[in-house]
Amino acid sequence: MADPKETPKPPYYAHIVGWGMGVPEKVMTNHDISAFVETTDEWIVARTGIRERRIASDSESTMTLGAKAALGALQMGSLHASLVDLIVCATSTPECIFPSTASLIQSEIGADNAGAFDLSAACSGFVYGLQMAAQSIRSGAIDTALVIGSETMSRVMDWTDRGTCILFGDGAGAVLLQRSEQPGGVLSAILRSEGKNAKHLGIPTFGSQDLDLHHEAINGHKMGKMYMDGQEVFKFATRVLSDGIKRAAADAGIKPSDINLIVPHQANMRIIDAAARQLGFDKSMFYTNLDRYGNTSAASIPLAMVEAEREGRIKKGDYIAFIGFGGGLTWAASIVQWTGAGAVPRKTGPMKQLELLQASAASSFRRIKRQYGSLFNRIRPEQGRIERLKRRMDKVEDGD
Ligand SMILES: CC(C)(COP(=O)(O)OP(=O)(O)OC[C@H]1O[C@@H](n2cnc3c(N)ncnc32)[C@H](O)[C@@H]1OP(=O)(O)O)[C@@H](O)C(=O)NCCC(=O)NCCS
């Protein structure tokens, strides 16, 4: 947390200084899906561009994938977890209603000095989270934040519904944000909601108004399973995508033609092609990896961003546009000027540095204790048994 005495006056900037991803090993191809619903690889590729997606195993969850992505971001940013002030986890597939998945990730990675909460804005969630965390940093309230998008969509699919189950997959992506007085980082963000169209896309849960006693929504929707009016969502997405990018660029004080790369929500290749046409951009301006992961909801933008950077598509100083859209119906767009990996210079007094060092050491100790605690617990009874055996042998030797 920023020390009020040491906090210089704004303007501050929120820079992305680390990023990471976590995806399950298991691949499910379109051919695999065609074994249990009436569909074909050709139909899915032609209508969506998706060829395969990842599916979480029994030991993987929204927390484990998110924690992997977060640890990758911390490693890339050369920052110890104990120095993180805030963790925002954007997800539509949380481990529980509470505790938040962000809290579970916070414990898993040893971010012992961070606040943590989940953010529900469906596929727009990562850009919403980015803006919330960036605003906290720009206000001077905090120094460092992790923004994570993590999903296990396979667990909320109705695997008998070919209109939805072909589209989604599991995965996580994360960014590490850090405060600096150097201009750059998250330059703009626009967040919007069209709640009047909420009925087109959803996952009913316990609080839902229209659930009957049999845990089925009276409109035929299934408890905890996704439903969607694909055509309505398609129309919404093509309407907001190009408009969102133009508005975010204007707010950042740049022209759309200044943008170096657009990292859109990875829902459907046809939606992205339509946006490219509307903006008059070549398709290559849009980074896509939906052919390999499908739609991973809140994880899709950070996951695509990480792979785009790895492929050399993002360079220091580049203007990157993020655009998300989905349940709500929500959409959100942001322009980021790329900083690169590693901590950015910031003013931190010697006392603050000492505090941070102490926090870091204490957190490392607690992590080691947590990791090896169960081992110690197993060793202790064994030691007792050995002591008892020794005593018995001594008695035998003494001839008792
Ligand atoms: C879901 C989506 C791919 C369906 O494509 P579409 O072109 O709209 O298809 P339609 O729903 O009009 O269906 C056309 C036909 O294909 C059939 N069909 C639907 N899913 C199918 C599948 N997986 N395989 C084969 N046929 C399928 C329909 O039953 C329909 O058949 P009919 O003409 O005999 O009634 C498309 O609407 C879409 O991508 N929408 C956006 C969804 C999205 O991105 N959601 C997430 C936003 S975050």
C-alpha cells in the first residue's frame, strides 16, 4: 500500500510490467465434440474459426489456472507476491460464490498484503478489472495490482446444447500493474452495460428470480449452465466492437490508425472480420488465437495478449487496444501503451523499502511453512513411534 507521507502528487500512470497465462493440458477438438452432439468440424470452423479448446482436469480449477497466470506475471515483473496491494479476478466461473477466487489465488501465491475480490462482467471482465486496478494506482492509493481473467467454462456448459458447447474453453491470463510517474501504461478505458438485453446470455444461480423448486429456470434455462441467443449476441458484438475501439482511441488522445495491435475478445472470427471491415483495417491488425482456445470469456484477452507478446507482435511503446464484450450485455475497451517487462522506476523511501523487505521475508516463511507443514505433521507422529520403540528396546535390553 502506498505510504501517504511518501506519495508524490499525481499524475501517476499504471503500467503493465508483467504478464502470464495458465491453460489446461487437455485439448478437446471439434472432432471430439462431434462424437456427442450433432455437429461437424467444418461447420464449427466455418461459423466460428474455432478448431480446438482446452478443458480443465479434475485437479485444475479457476483458482489453479489463475494462480499459474498470476505467478507468471509476478516472475515477469520481477516482483515478490508480498508486494502486491490488490488482486482483481475477473471470472464467470468462480470456485464459490464466496470466498472469492481472488482470495484463494491471493493465499496460493502468498500475496499476504493484498486485498482481493472477484469481478463479474462476463467476457468484458478483464478490461473492467484493468480499469478498476489502474484507477486505484493512478489515484495514488496503491502501488501494485494483479488483474487476472480466469475461467473453467467447461463446467458451466450444457454439453447437449450444440449452439453453445462448441464455443467455449478453459484458461487464464494475468497482468501485473505498477505505479510510475513515467507516462504510458493504461491510457484510457470505456466501460458500458446494456442490462436491457441481459436475457440473451446468462448462467442462472441460486439467487435467480426465475428458478423453480426443481432448480430449473421456468424459462427452461438450467441451473448453473450457460444459455445464449447466439444471433442476438452476434449482432450486439459487431455493433459495439468497432465503435468501442474508436471511442477508447479518442479518449487516449490517439487516432485509430495509431493503434499497433488490437487484442479483441476471442469469441468468433466472423465478429472480428466484421469489425475489421467496419474500421477499414486489415485483419492482421487483430490478434487471434481463438482457433486453439475457443472463447475463454474473461481470460480470452489476457491470454491472447500474452501469446501476441510471445510471438513478437507487441513492442515497447506500441499502442495496444483491448476490446471485450459479453454477458450483461457488457462491453469495455481500453488503450494501453506498452511498457515491457520489469519494474518501472518509482519513488520509494528507505523506510518503505525496509517494510517491503520485511513483508517479503515473512511471506516467504509462511509459504514454506504452508508447503512443508503437512510433511512436519507426518514426521512428528513417526518420531513419537520411534521414541516409544527405543524405550521398549531399552527395557528388553535391561531384562525387564
Ligand atoms: C452460435 C453461432 C456460431 C451460431 O451460428 P449462426 O450462424 O448464428 O447459426 P444459427 O443459430 O442461425 O443456426 C443455423 C443452423 O445451424 C444449426 N446449428 C447450430 N449450432 C450448430 C452446430 N454446432 N453444428 C451444426 N449445426 C448447428 C442450427 O440448428 C440451425 O439449423 P436450422 O437452420 O436447421 O434451424 C453464432 O450465432 C455466434 O457465434 N454467435 C455469437 C456467440 C458468441 O460469440 N457468444 C459469446 C459472446 S461473449
